[in-house]
Amino acid sequence: MSADVIVVGIGADGWSGLAAAAQAELSQARVVYGSTRQLGLLPGEVSGDRVAWRSPMSTHLAELAESRGVEWPIHVLASGDPMFHGVGASLVRAFGVDRVRVISHPSSPSLAAARLGWDLARTQVVSLVTAPVDALVGHLTDGTRALVLSRDAATPADVADLLTDNGFGASSMTVLSDLGARTERVDGGHAATWTGTPSALNIVAVDCVGPARSRAPGLDDDEFTNDGQLTKRPIRALTVSTLRPADGQTLWDIGAGAGSIGIEWLRLTQTGRAVAFESDPIRASGVVENARRHGVADRLEMRGAAPAALTDAPAPDTVFVGGGLSATVLERAWAALTPGGQIVANAVTLETERLIVDAADRWGGELMRISVERAAPLGRSTAWRPALPIVQWTAVRTDTEGQR
């Protein structure tokens, strides 16, 4: 198959670990792109020009995709499997699938699973190459096995600290450095007492020992830093389930308060994204901190007050309106929804209740009144204490009129 861009996966074992077809491709290459480390793995018989990616690599890649006068094909080196957290996917996006051919190599998780005897299909793989270490939090629960792709030699210590801080200090950690190379090394220990010094090229295997953590919506209220502007647990659990979290979707959380709705929504997806709108800068900082604590900060974008901050925000598949509910906010949110998108609004006061009743009259949907009571002391006895009831409006946009 002819192609303009030929991507060759290469491991830490370098040239000797490549299949004959991969060696043949590189031997006839006129120009090879890759990182300085990857290019250094090539022997002298690869006579083509070697071009190291500039930083940021994304800019260099975009320039190459738009360039004219390039003598095609070009060859690109990628670590391990180019289509698994590698440059292959970026090249396909930049050039198109018809112009790219990929010659794969075993990924570092595949090699690690083989060394450890782990079933890769039942193992979580988490990349911290570009994500913050907090992104691991959402994957932690007792009995889970995870392979963590490291950014550098400091990542294992960061992982150990995060595990310990979240009650998983007894978890075993195995750090595999330079997999496949002559310098391959395996260091083992436990998170709470970790002292290893791996190479920069490493992967961390974690066998979790700690609390069982459910992904079901309805975390305890004290799991969120807040000043009282928080959708309480029973209403939150019902609201998040009504919002139907799904991968690849974008949520608007308008009037975010502590951010609990958006954060719980994100916890139930791997690739969902949320945009939180909050007028109070102190609360906005709290939303970011809560998102970090729950491992979803890298998928949450913080904006200011609605409706002004709604302008140019990524189009939502789902909208939740909690605080700051107004006729203008509802109008703008409804207009911004993608076809088939859903809106959910919670009202507490009579004024906001009238707004969502009017919205239901205009756009349809369902109205529901939710009341929660808790047992609490009454003198020497116990009685039911009702919380303020919530009126919830849910509607799905089935037309495209007014789409921006």
C-alpha cells in the first residue's frame, strides 16, 4: 500500500527489535522524523536525513501537513504502537487516513503485561504523559490493576504520593524501565514506602489495595469543598443520572457552585468534557480544586458568569442549569444545544420555578417535583425534616431551529 506518511513503531530495543518489513522501510527512507532519542536508535545504514521534532511538536506537525514541495513519502518514528497514545493518531488527523500507513510494534503496556503475567484486557491503562497525576484518581478502587504511562523519571514517585494520599498506600508498585532494551530494569515496592529511581522511559504497574470506590453518582457532600452552594447528594444522584453521562459528549454546568454536578458527570465517562460557568471567582477556584481531587480537572474548562460566558463556548450535547437560572440563560442554553441534546434545570424558588414551567410550555419536556426528608432529632424523639423541594425540568431538543 502506497502512502505519503509511513509511521514505524520502535521500542527501546531499537533496530534489532524491528521486523524485517520495518527495517526495509527505514533503510529506503529519504527523510525520517522522530524525537532525538528515537532517531538515535537508528544504525548508520539508514542513510536518509534525520529530523528531530521541534517543540511544540503539534506546531511542527501542522507545518509539515501544510507544506508544499516535500518529497513524499516521509517516514516517522513512534514509540511502541503508534496508534496507542502515540503520534500515529495525530498524523492520521493531520494528513487523513488514506495518506498514512502504520507499521506497529508492541506497546509498552503489552510488554509490561507480558513481563507481569497480567491480563491486559482486564487492566486499566492510564496515560500521564500529558495529563496531571490526579487523572489517575478516578481509576483507583480496591482490586484494580493499572498500567500508568509515565511522563518522566519523576512520575513513579508522584504516583506513589497520590496513592498514599488517597488511602492506597498499601498498593504494590512495579516500575518497568527501558522495556525490551539491554538496560531493562524492574523495581518493586509499595506506594507508601516507594524509593525507586527508574529511568525516564518507564511504565508503572499498580495493584490497588485500598477502599472500594464506586462510580455511581451521589458522592457524600463532604467530598466537595463548598460554601453551601452545593446540590445535595440525593438530588445530585438523581440529576446526574437524568443527564445521562456518555463518552464523547460535552456538558455545560451553568451556575456550577461547587462543581459537583459536572464533576460527577465527568467521573462516569472516560472522554466526556465539561464546561463550568460560575460568576463567583472563589467558588470557581473551588470547582477547579474539586475537579482536581476527583481526577477530572484535565477534562473540565472553567468559565465566568452566564449568559455572557456562554458565547463561543464549545457546543453542548447536554446542559445542566442550577444556579443563575434566568429566562435569558435558558434561551441561550436551549439555542446552543446540538440536535438531540438534552437540558436539565433545577429550580428551588417560586421565581425560578415559574421560569422552567414557562420553558416547558414553550419547548416541551417533563416537569418533576422532588422532595427529600431526613430523620432528625425533635426534642427527645425523632421526626422527619423536609429539605426544600426541587422542581426539575428535562427536555430534549429534536429540531435544529436556532442552532448557532
